[in-house]
Amino acid sequence: MKIISVVGTKDTGKTVLVTKIIEKLVKRGFEVGTIKHVGHELDVEGKDTWKHKEAGASMVVGTNHETFFHLKDGLQLDHILELTKYLKKLDYIIIEGFKTSHYAKISVTDFEDSYTLKKVDPFNINDDKLESLVDMIEERAYGMFSQMNCRDCGFKGCDDLAQSIIRGETKEDECHMKREKNVELKVGGIEIPMNPFVQKFVKNTVVGMLKALKTSQIETTDKTIELMIKNDDNR
Ligand code: SF4
């Protein structure tokens, strides 16, 4: 899943551009999701979800034609992105806002940082320019990095690799964790990078254990294995 962020100040056409990018990506056959920072717009006084929150609920999930999560203390962007993986398999997530994030950005104002792919005027972009912008997104947007900064890619850390992708000098699969990710290990919610050899070792061990449990008799086409260990007494 690749992530792109459209940034700019209020009323500068962020939503206009986000909509145009969504339409192009969907036309190209991609599944697209969006995340928007909505400030207080969901806190509509008197509504049932507002009452739930006022009563002290830490998380309120509203669902109808739209679904939203409302968390008492808010959530870090990376946590929200992690959650989306469980909700739907997406090719792209477009974020509106979150200007300080370290994902590939399109700026609709003068704002620019080391993660900015391009500055765009959303109200004056013709179809050809929009097509090339979406080509650039396909080529240079990237997904989440582990932030383990293991330097296996030859860069000083994950952010350095990300900035090199933005400049068009490197590809995302320079990160060994992105290349061969058959096994995912998290400790306390934090992803632990594993090289291909360790991944293979863990996979063979777990698959071998499952053979003894005769799990092949379970009728499912989903080949994913999930293992969660509650390790309260020993780390
Ligand atoms: S190899 Fe991946 S995890 Fe390690 S520093 Fe590079 S980008 Fe980060």
C-alpha cells in the first residue's frame, strides 16, 4: 500500500486535488482509500456519537453509508494507517493534510519539504498534467517504513531512503523488509525487521508446528497464518 499526502493551508484546493487524483487512480484500476483530518467536524453536539463520547467512551465507531472512528485522544497517523490494513486491502491511501508526515507529498501552496514530490495548483491543472502527476505518484510514492533504521539499504535510516525515492534515485524495495516480507513480527505493536534468512526460519518453524496440529483440514482459501503471543512474564 502506497501513501500520498496532499498538503496546504485551509481552502487552497486540497480536496479538489485529492478528488482528481482518486478518479485517475481508480480509472487505472487501483483500490484507493483516504484519510482526512477533520478537526471538530465530527463533534456535532447532540448527535448520538457525540453523546457516546461525552459519556466517556474512549472509542466511538459510527457506521452507515460512511464509517468513522472517533478516538478520545486521537490516533497517530501511522496507527491509523496500520488499522486500515485490517479493514480493506488498498493499493493507495491518500491523506488530506498531515503536513509534517514523512510520506510523499503534493503541495497545493508554497509549502515544500524533503518529502514533497511536486507543487500543484489544483484549480489550474489540465488533464495531461494530472496524468503526469499520477504517473509520478505511481513511480515515487511509497508505503510505511519500519523506522528501525537498520541501515541495511545503505542509507543512514528509513527517512533517508524515503527522501531518495522522492528524488527518483531509489526504489522502495531497496529496503530488505519490503523485498521479501513473508513473515511479520511485532513486539508491543512495533514491527521488528527480519532478514530473509530469519523470516524463512520463523516460517518453517511455525508451518512445521501447524502440520502436527493437522490444520490442513481447515477449509479456507486464505493462506495467512496469524500467531499472537501474550508474553506478560518474560520479554
Ligand atoms: S533497510 Fe529498511 S528498515 Fe533498514 S534503514 Fe533501510 S529503509 Fe529502514
